[in-house]
Amino acid sequence: MRQILKSLSGAVFSSLPFPRQHLYAILTLVLFSFAAMTLLPAPEHLLSDKPLPVVPDDSSTDTALNKQAADTEFITAPSDILLDDDAQDIMDGTATATTDNELQVTAYTVKDDDNLSSIFNTLNLPAALLQNMLAVDSHNVLVHLRPGQNLSFFLDDHNELQKLSIPASSGRQAVFVRQSGDKFQLLMEATNQPLPAISDEVTSAEKTEKQKSSQRPTRVLQGSIQGTFVQSAKAAGLGSDHIRRIIRVFQGRVDFRRDLKKGDSFRVLLDHQTVDGKAPNDAKVLAVILSAKGRTYTAFRNIEDNQFYDATGNSLSMTQSGKFMRYPIPGRPKVSSGFNPTRQNPVTGRIMPHNGTDFPVPVGSKVEATGDGVIVKVAHHPDCGIYIVLRNSGRYSSVYMHLSKALVRVGQKVNLGQVIALSGNTGRTTGPHLHYEFHINDHPVDPMRVDLPVNDPERTKADKKMLAKIKELKRLINA
């Protein structure tokens, strides 16, 4: 039999019009083509013939992601992709030190199954800070938390915890204040302290500056759009930190690259007098009036919790509808990998945070916006695949990764529940799924456990005391 096969093969190869190696190459190509046709997804799962344009990411972002992505699922989005171009320009500048008045507040309501470790894990805060607080908790406030208790976490622009406020008994509150390094001090303070008065009187120190200054001091800086908002605001005398604050306050409502046109105007009220026509670095933004596309946007700071409200007393930290969804996939999808900021990579042994939640869904599943907002980025990355960043408001953002198709464009305003993409298997993955992240003040938190904003008038509407302050701020900014 072997002799017969050998004779046949010899006869075949001897009659070929081309060398034997060419036949081997042809057979190899045929095998590869057959394998590709078998393994590729169905045509309906691929991008359409006319996909929406996808902007390539900055190479610095690629480098940051590649350092983290030691394994398929060990990928997280760097905070800078959450900023639009104007805000990124500010972040690239030299930032001044953050003061207590610029801290951002993240509220958390204690749940029945909560403990201190789970709360810090949900908010993506280091466990070492908790240990340092327990060491100075002479009143045992931390170990006696009750369900329904409201905690206030104050974080700076670097997402580092600077203060924790916890209601205590007899109208008092326990305040853990950060000292040098990671050490904390416990203070017991009275709650419901009166708001500091806002005066338009000039202090003695400011009078001295007025005598030295070549320009008349004022607490109101104003200007009109000539070029970009950043350029116009700097020309009016505002510093980088002030401009960044204004952009964050209105994000989700105003697109500073597309909504502002030449001739639009703005007015900014500060808590300090200007020096030579410029805002001091330590001056705080108290109020903003911004005119764009024939509309007027207002923001007035509550100096008690550093949140901003519009002229009618509605919180600017809330989305337009005042609601969020827990899941970006219709129904209650299964979770394959949860939020874990201390997860260890099984291969390298290094701590590789997983700052989101993974949903194992088929390619082409509908992905919905979890809140109202503006699309600030639609891009592609080798690890994240096609991804979308949605700025829900000045405080809240959401990220959607590994998509097969984006159905929105940068600058587009979307509503709660609107389909913004189709899930996929792009980027570095082990299988089709959606990676979803939820950020507060550009800080990733557990989207399945964190307190989502609700349309509660007691939490999103200014009280009578704040409404009176808004009226006073209006008078000062229009004086």
C-alpha cells in the first residue's frame, strides 16, 4: 500500500507545471482562508460600512493604560480621558494648592449590610486612611455607624480624602480632618452652623492692595468670548484653577468648545478683590453668569458644602432629569467582574485596580446612557477598544468600554436611557462584554453600591437660607 501511494504522489508531483513549494504555499493559504471564514464574527456583529468617526487617543493615555493592562481584564480608564479639551488644557497647566473651600463633597448613606471597609472600598479610598482614623476615634464614632446615617467625604482635586464628617448625637458632628501626611485629627463640632456672611465691603488688607494696584480692585471679572473660553477667561483676569472650576460646574450643560461663540459673555464673582486686574490664586468663585447661544446659565456657590445652584435654586450637581440608572444594559444583567480597587493580578502578583463593572453580554447588545449628559469623548484604544465618555454633570461621569459601535458623537447631548452604543469585543478582552465605570469628581467608585443621585427636593433644591444667599450673590455680581 505504501509503495502504491508513493508511486501516485511521485506521479502527481512530477506532472506539476510549477515547483512543489508553490503547491505547499497554495494549500497553506487555502487553510488560513477557511479558518478565517469560520472564526470571524457574523457580518451583523461588525461595524457598519459607514461607522461614526472614532478619534484616536493621545499616546500618553496609551502609555498609562499599557502599564496597567498586564492582563485582559486589568484595564481602567485614566482620569484625564474624562475631561473635554478645554478642561484638559487647564489640567496641563500649573495647578495651585487646593484649599478647604475647593474640596468636593461625596455623600454616602450607610446601608444595612455596610461596614467601614465596604464603604471605603465602594468609594475607592485607601484602607490605610481608615486605620489612621480609627486610631484617633476617641468617641468611637466610626464603630457605631447606623443604617441611614449620612456621611460626607471631602476630597481635593487629586481625589485624596481631606475630611470626613459624621453626624453624632446632641446636635454635634464628628469631623476627621487630615493633618500632615496621612494622619487625622478628630474634632467635635456643632451642626447647622450659620453660613458666613458675604459682604461687598473692602477689608483693610484689600484697601492696602488697592493703594498699590494700578487698577481699581473689584470682585467681579467679566469678558466676552474672543477665541476659546480658556483664552477669553485668562484675558479677563481669571486663573487656571478658576477656569477649571467654572468648566466643571457647567459640564453636562454647556459644551465650552461648541456652545460658545464670538460675542458671548461671562461674569464671575470672587470672594477676594482683584490685584492689578487679576484674580488672586486663593480667591474662590462665588457666582458665574454665562451667556451662550441666547441662553443664560447661572451658578451660585453654597459656601457651606461648596455645591453650586442655579438662579432658581436647583443643584448643578444633578442631571437635568435628576435621575440615574444603576445598569447600562436593559434589565438586570449578570455581573462577571465587579469593582475592586485592590484586586491582585494572578500572573504578576501586583495590585491592579478594576475600577468598573463587567457585564458579559453578546456582541451588539444595546448600551444605554445611565443619566442625562453630554458626550465628551468617542475614541478607540488598543486595550479599551471603542469607548465612550459621558459627562453627566459637573460631578458625575460614566465610561463605556469594549464597544462594537458608537451611536453618538462628541458634543451630543443624550438623555437617561438613550441607546448610545452597541456592546462588543474590541480591545484586549477574553470575550464579549461591557466594561462600565461611574465617576464622582473624576474619581471611580463602585457603580453597583454607590449612592446614585435621586430627584429628592430636600437634597437637590436650595433651602430658604441658600435662596436668600443666591439673591445676595445676584446683587453683588450685577452691581
